[in-house]
Amino acid sequence: MTDITVLLPDGSERKLHEGATVSDLALDVGEGLAKAALIGEVNGEEVDLSVVLSDGATVNIVTSDSDKGLETLRHSTAHVLAQAVLEIYPGATFAIGPPIEHGFYYDFAIPDGATLSDETLEDIEEKMKEIIAADQAFIRGEASVQEALEIFVDHPYKCEIIQAADSSEIDAAEVISFYRNGTGFVDLCRGPHVPSTGKLQHFKLMNVAGAYWRGDEKNPMLQRIYGTAWANKKQLKDHLFRLEEAAKRDHRKLANELDLLSFPSELGGGLAVWHPKGSQVRKLMEDYSRERHESGGYKFVYTPHLANAELFHTSGHLDFYSEGMYPPMEMDNGEYYLKPMNCPMHCLIYRAGTKSYRDLPLRLFELGTVYRYERAGTLHGLMRIRGFTQDDAHIFTSEEGLAEEIAGLLEFVVSVLKAFGFEEFSFNLSTRDPEKSVGDDQIWEHATSALEEALNAHGLPFQMKLGDAAFYGPKIDIDVSDAIGRSWQLSTIQLDFNLPERFDLRYIDSSGERKRPVMIHRALMGSIERFFGVLVEHYAGAFPAWLTPIQVAVLPVANGHEEYAKDVLGKLEGEGFRCEFYRADNPLGKRIRDVKTQKIPYVLVVGGDDVSNGSVGVNARGSEVERGVPLTAFIERLRTEVDTRQ
RNA sequence: GCCGGGUUAGCUCAGUUGGCAGAGCACUUCUCUUGUAAAGAAGAUGUCGUCGGUUCGAUUCCGACACCCGGCUCCA
């Protein structure tokens, strides 16, 4: 028997008997590794542990510690899900079941168009546990296209995949691979898989949902089951815990609990009314935005909510986006539409007088409320809404001035977002899709490189999104990470060569020539409503002192302290702080609990000591109670906190 | 728009195999007067999402619609 030599990732070599598998190698390295091994990576290719190694191969043993291992684990769990569903529902057929972030899903068609519901998940989960307890081996097989079509003769979706693979040039030569486990289950699969179902212990089925076959709404709708799967019990538990924590931050729940806003059904879907507390926060957000725009050289404008159809013909919205617009209102002299965007009206403002190069860049800003007809099933709290307000600006600049304007904009955007407690940003640069765009190549190239240079000049790393631009110009999108690491796309800076053309916008340059300005659409918060929702989730409802609807709650210990407490209240209100008074009709502990549930940052408790000393007891959110703090000291402290937006 | 689930008091939810509904919290009043996360008592509160149908009778069964939730699709 001859030996072979394989190379490990750390550079070391290992001698094995000829015919040794990846599994044998893992065992040779150590029993622990052999037990943890899920798949191998041989010369960069992911393979089953049962694969026989060849001399000189570079081999990496993949465990669930790595992303690849976890992905395999999830993929294999998806197979077990399919196996369970096919066993429980005779005649059911299955489509695709890939690993996804945190888990996996699998799509099924249940006979006679039957559907699955959440209650059935428990039964399916039980069946999966049986399959896992049986520790069935995943056995790979290979077949020709013809053979594969015979194996999956009862499963039309699988056949469609096989035929698609056969017809695509890349995969034409490839054999069709499949995996068997247990007595009857076989699934079309590229692999690799974990060696046996016993490796798949820590999973949970999450929910069922409809999903179109191949993601196309023209195709039949399948039943999709989502699940999560992890390397160990702790990881699974932690994941479920994180989901619970995220649910606690849900802006729809907090908006209700904190009395910020509501979505009365009589109003219609996707439309909100803002209660006083939510409005207070929103007003502060808007005030801050206005303040920054004012000092940033923007001109404030106002435009109506309605416009004649003619405007949206000129802008092209009726040609391109009419499906997303509310239907027209018939009026005496024609049709009127609710505006889905502010830009056409801002173009009218630009066009209202002859512009000189000296007027550029002209920055028009509006908190403009727009209405978009979002499909009923897509509405989602404040995140997807039908009537919303954009912190919208349109900047008209010369082509030469573009780079500088973009550079300034990037700085502006980041600086404003930082005030709302966001620290991590990521940038995406979307480029032209030649199939779906207007304008000549040179301008696109120039504009795209202006965006790229601006990002580079600020040392901002960015991702290129090829072909992701709007039809009218390239753009930079800015994502922020929130307090629990979720990413939200907020800001956008989009160049537009189309609207200046459609509205025939001009300026006179220094040599007296008429030129076309470039238009930049940009929004920082994007939709104020959505941004508010993101903030609620980011802060978990505990707004910082400058933004919170109520900054201070004043609680007398007993009735006898009420007069002094009112005095404290009056002084705080005199300083412009937003306060609420809680008279001593309930035990102190109860009142403290009430205000804490409302996430009010400062609770001032005043009793006998304070009356004699002119002090307050300060119970600040997230810190220890302080007694005997001079009122003036507290005022100063809150003033600083508010002014610096801590 | 599509698939599945849902809608009962201000909030969170229980309930009725068809006979006009209930808890906790909140609210009102009274008592207690409190030093840091739930004092006690009493009281009031509902077109059981809307409209139609079946029925002697519908909150309950059926249908349509509205709105919400989880996804799919879409997102200028």
C-alpha cells in the first residue's frame, strides 16, 4: 500500500494511506476534529467527508465554527425538512431549499393546492427530530440528465431545475448529483452535505409563508417554511434571544406603548396620525434638519401636494412610475395627481427665472410630503408607508461644480446622521445599467467618477453596485448600523441628467453660453416617518434628552412636598425643558415605575430634605439615584446634555 | 397584488360546540401621604373590525370588504 501526502492549511504536510478520505484525515489530526468535521475543502473545492483524497491535495477540514460549515449545516437541515414534509404529506412535491442568513428555507407544493399553517410546524419539527435521531447518512449519487429526470419524475420543479441546468451552457457537461438519506428520500443537490443527520441538532422551524416559484409572481405560489439552525444549543438560544430583543424594539409596539402615533384603520392602510409625543420628537428632528440645512446653504421652498397630470407627463413619472402613483382625480380642467416626488415641482422653481452660473449651486430644500401607492401587502409600520415626508433637496449645479458639491454633501450627510447617534456608515456606489438608462456615456462616466472621487477624497470605503443606478444617473446610497447591528439604508445622493433635459433647465455660464445644469436628488433621513421608526428601534424608545418628548418627570414624595415640587417644575419649564408632574396620589414606587416605563430620562423625586435644601433627588435613566443635587446644578447638567445632543 | 394567520374594553389577552361577553393593566371616585420599578376599596367602560347571508336567535357559521401580522413580489 502506497502513501499519499496532503497539505494542511497551516502549511504542514501529512502522510496518509492511499484511499484515505477527508474523514480519515480529520481522524488522523485528532478525534475532536473528526467529530466536529462537517465537510472538507480539497484544493479549494467543498466536498463531502467521504471523498477520497489524492496525493498532493491541499485539504481543509470544515467544522461548524466557520461560515461555510454553518452554511452546510443549514443546507443539510433544509433537506431533513423536505424529507419530513414529504413523509407527512404524501404526494407533496418540493422545489428549492437553500441556506440563508441564520437558517434555511424550503419551498413545497402540497397536493390539491393545500396550504401549510403555523400549527403544522410542530408536527414537521417532530418528524425532523426523528430523522435526526436516526442519524441517517447522506449518500451522494450522480446521474445523467436522463437518469435524473427519471429519479425525480414525480417532482416537476426538480425536473425543471435539471432541465434548466442541462440547457445552460456552463453546466451542460456536468453530471447531475443527488443525495439520499433514510430509506426513500432523495433530493437533487450539488452538495456537499454533513455526513449524517445526527449532526443537525440545533434548529427550529420559524414560520410558513407563500413564495412564488422562482420568485416570479406569474408563477404558482408555493408554501415556504423558514427555519433557523446553529452549531450548538447556545448559539440557537442566543439567536432566539436576539430575535426577542429586536421584537421588544419594534417601532410599531413602542409607538403604541409610548403613545407616539397610531394607524387608525379608518384612515386607510399605510397612513399614520401623529400623537403629541410622537409629534414632539418629529418636530425636534425636523427643527434640527432645518437648522442644519439653513446653515448649509440651502434655500427653503414649499410646494403643493397635488399637481396637474401635465407636470408628471413632463417629468416622466406617468410614463415610468404610474403604477406607484395614486389614481388621478378628475377636475374641471383635467386630471390631478397626488405627488409621488417633489423633484418636478423643484424643477419648476428653478425654471421660474433665468439662472446665471453665479446662482449655482442652487440648493432647494423642502420637507415635502409625498404619496405613493404601495401595494397592500408591502405596508409595514412606518418603514413602508403610503404618505410620508422626505427631507428632500434638489441641487442644481454645473458639471464642473459637481465634484465639489458631492464632496460637501457626503460630509454634510454623515455629520447630520451622527447627531442621531449613528456611528457606523457604509457607502454604495451604483453605476449605469446600459439596458435601462438615458443620457450619453460621457456624462455618465464623468458623473460616476465624480462620485467615486468624492468618496475616495474622504477616505470612505464603498461597494460598487454595478448596474444598480436609477435610469437617470448614478448614485451613492448610505447605510447606517443601528445599536443592535442592523443595517438600514437611509440616505441617497442621486445624479440626474434626465429631468434638467425634460424641463429644459438652463443657466448662462461665464462666457454667456446657455448650459444645462446637473441635478442632484438627495435625502438624508429619506422618509421622516421611516427615519423616526429607525430611531425608535435604534434607541429602543429611550430617546436621548434632546429628542425625548418628556425630559423630566417631577415627583413629590408626599402631598406636603407638592408646593416645592411645583416650584421645581416651574423653574424647569421656565428653562424650556419638557416636564411632567406626577402628584402624590399613588405610592412613590408606583409612580417611579410608571415614568420609567415611559422611558423618561430624568425622574426628579423631591421630599422633605429637598424642600429645606433647595435640592432634588435625581433618578436618571441607566444610572444610580443621586440625592440632594442642587436644582441649579441639575439644570446646568440637563442644559449641557441637551445642547450637546448627548 | 399573491399565500398563510389574525381583528373581542384605551392596552395585553381569555371566552362563547349559536342564547346580546370576561381578566389584568389603564381610567374615575374615595381612603392611604409615601425617599426610588406595581398601596387598598368601589365604579364606569364594549355596535365582539364593517356590511350582507343562513337562523326563532350570530360576537360565534358562511360570503364580501377594510385593517393588521409573517413572507413572496414590488419599491422612482
